[in-house]
Amino acid sequence: MTIYNDQISQYTTNLFAIHDKGLQRAWDETPRKGLPAISIKPEEGRFLQFLTRACGAKKALEIGTLGGYSGIWIARGLVPGGKLITLELESRHAEIAREHFEFAGVGESIEIRLGDAHHALEQLSSEAPFDFVFIDAEKTGYPKYLAWALEHTRVGGIIAAHNAYRKGSVAGLAEPDAYTETMREFNISIATNPRLMSTIYPAGDGTLVSVKVA
């Protein structure tokens, strides 16, 4: 019997994902400063931190910075001396995220690169391979982001992508939106890719996580 619900989510958060001042500031100030209130949930953040450390990531990439909340979690999972590069289109978002990174004590471990992510990825190819890649940006770009990550993540590295459930619409539990079919096809493409061993972490809106095996 499946029992995952908001109470179980809060139980997990209370055990493993309690905010310190840095995380709490990023969580509170991101929507307060006018950015969309679409940050990952605390337990999802802890999961990203766990994945980053589990694969021994020294070089990580995040596509979609927003207010920096997820970036703080990822940066705290890096091995000592590690670095996170995070890509952000909006200068206002990047400015706010930079403030949050500094307050959380991870500013020296994170580099924000401003501009279109597709163009930035072309430039990043020379800096590959990456150990960990997290995709959480505009959904229409997911297939291209995955294609890039698949070629520029080391074998044994991890590729993760947020919003795999698209609020439940991919499984028919909610009305489909403009990105439901995109995410449904994206999930299938990962599930059937022989170069990846994958599953979905069911917290929040679902994080699709893959280990590159070939």
C-alpha cells in the first residue's frame, strides 16, 4: 500500500532536511523578492545533496538557478574543493541567488553563468566531463539538456531532472498542461535509454534521477 503523502513528506523533512539560516533565507526571500515560488521542496534539496556526495561530485552543473535554493543544497554535497556551475537566463534571478549563496557560505563554491542555457552549454563542453547535472529550467528545453548531459557527464555520474510528474498530469491524476506531453515523452526517453539506469524520486513533483552506465 502506498502511503506517501504530505505528512510523510514533513516527517522526512523534519528528520533530514531542516533549514539552517542560509537555506531558510533562500526559501523565504525567493518569492518575497518577486521570483516564482517554484523552488524544490526541502526533502528534494536534501536528496540532491545526497546524490551529489554519493557520486563524489567535484564538478557539478545546474541548469536553472532561480533564487539559489537548490544550488545551496547541491554545493553542500560537493566533495571538498568542488565547484558548482549554475546557469541562469534572468539577471535579476542571478543577483538574488548570488546574495543567497554568499549568506549560506557557499559563494566560493558556486559560479553563476548568465545567459541562454543552450548557448552556455556549447561553451561548457570544453569543461566536461561533469560528475553531477541537475536540470530544472524551461521544460521545452529538457530533451536538448538531456542530450548534452548524456555526452558530457562521466560514466558513473548522475543526471537528475525536476518536475517528472508535472503535478501528476503525466499519470492522468491532473489536467494536462502545455508541458505534460513533453515531460511524459522525456520520462519515457530516459526510462528506455540503455546508457542510463534511472528511476523517479517521488517527493514533491518528482525528480527523475539517472546514473550514466555507458
